[in-house]
Amino acid sequence: MVVSDGAQDRLKIGLIGLLIVGLIVFPFVVNVSFIVSLMVLVAIFAIIAMGFDILAGYAGQVSLGQAAFMGLGGYSTAYLTARLGFEPILAMMAGLILTVVVAYLIGLVTLRLQRYYFPLMTLGLSIIFEVFFVSFRNITGGSSGFAGVPTFSVGGLAIEEDVHYYYFVWAIALIFLVISRLIVNSSIGRAFRALERDELAASMMGVDVTKYKMMAFLISVSYASIGGSLLAHYARFLSPEMVGLFASFNIVSIVIVGGMGTLVGAFLGGALLKALPQAFSALNDYILLINGFTVIFLLIFWPRGIVGLLTGVWTRWNVSRASSSTDQDHPLGLDSILRTARKTSGEESK
């Protein structure tokens, strides 16, 4: 499901440019704390969703346990900062290393599985991790959650205001977007695309299937770990529900809605699915159902998501403009025929 033609690339660049400009002026135009807070969550989940998009949209490996690694990073950061007094940046790096090591050990077994067995295995792992987060009360706070997580600070400077955290998180999200683009446009990204199309064919072409599947998996869990840490510091709280099975499905939904294999879709899908619960706050008990119908609707009518829809409109507009220009300039075009007819008619009258 990778989108890569010229019109689509131009559209993505345009969307990124509009995104950056819009993000800079957004807090000044919409000076509402609640909306700014919502945009912080969009950025955090976009980071996590980009990691999943690299794994599923580019490498073709669907994981239903991304929230488990998000929780591993988040709880590690929370425990190290709140209980052991670590600096948030060091705690985040420690949580990242722990997450990558755990994911590597899991990947040694799960990534050998073919077809739908890998998603089923990651689904089971998500449930196991959720039980772990509930059971180990001394570390995670149990079902009541882990409270008292300090605000994120850099060099002793705490980022406490929503607006400050907004710029901080969105700067990180855009950096991850640039890194992701570099990855998917490199030789590593080409190997991922080969895996997504056909693992057997990729293997016959010399691609080390196990190596690149592991690489895509570790990249995705790294994004999830960083996102989990940022969420814990922003909310100053973390609970099993925030990093449970529903969160994993939410991450998958964000990528499907935004557009798999696009990266930018993680931001558009995140904005839509994070705005839906607020738009339908009276139906909050049915938000999972609403999200499900949204995903089904897009899969049926726009299987490439929002980015695919916008790309289709952009491509049709370019084609119609090009055909209009060709019609005017081509020797056999309508305008040319009419001009020739008028000229001939004028000569005959003379």
C-alpha cells in the first residue's frame, strides 16, 4: 500500500509545508488551552503511529501490540524519574533501551512467524503486558495507575505550560517525520518495500528478510517507547488503560484512516481520531464503535486513507489541467481545428 508517484510526493511536500506553518501560528490563532492540549496528544500519537506505519505500511508487518511497548517506555520513564530521581531525558533513553532489548528478544521468536500468525502473537503480547502493568503494583501502581510523574525538563528547565509542551512535542514529531522520510527513501526503505510486496521474492533478490523485519520492528517500538515517555510526562500519570489493547487498536486506526505507507497520514489520522471523541463527547461510551465504523467506511470507500483521497483529487486536477492545455496546444486539438477552419473560411471568401 505504498504511495510513491510524482504527484503524490508533491502533495506530501505541500502538506508538510502547510503543517509546519500552521503549527507555528496555531497557539496564537486558537488560544484555547483545551485545544492546545488536544494537539499535544495528536503529536504524541502521530510519533507512535509513524513507527507503526514504517512497520506495517512499508515493511508489511502488522503488529497489534504497539501500545505494550509504549507502556514499557512510559512506565520506565515514570518510575525512574518519580522514584529514583533520574533526569527525564536520561530516563527516556533508559526506557528506550529497555524497550528495544525486550522487543529484540520477542522479535527473535515472533518475526519468524508468517502471514497472520505475527499479528496474533503481538495481540497476545499486548494482553500479557497489560496484565503485567496491572499486577506489578510496586512498579506500575497497578490498576489505579502511576501518579506523580514529574513534568519534562531539559537542563533543569521544566516544560510546564501547555503551549511550551506543544512546541516541544511538535518539534520532536517533525524531527521524527524527517528521520522517517530519510529511512524510507534509503536502501533500508527499499528493502522494507520489497518485504511488503513479497517476502519470498525479496529473499530471492538477496534481501535478508529476518534482518530487515527485525529492523522495522525495532524502529517501530522505539517510536512507541518515546511516545509513551512523552505521554507520561505530559499527563503526569500513566495507567494500564492508556497503554492497553484499545490503545493498540487506536494506533492501527490512526494509520489506516490517515493512509498507510505515507507517514504524513499519521498526523491527519491522529487529528481526526483524537478530535472524534471530543466532537461526540455525549457518545463517549460508544467512541470505540464510532472509531470502528470510521475505519470500515474508509477501508471500503477510500482504502488509502485521507492522504490517498487528497492525492486522488490532486492527481485528477493535474490530469484535467494537463489535458486542457494539450487540447489547446495540440495540432489536432479543438481550438486548433477551429482556428484552421476560420482561416480557411476567410481565404475562401476572398
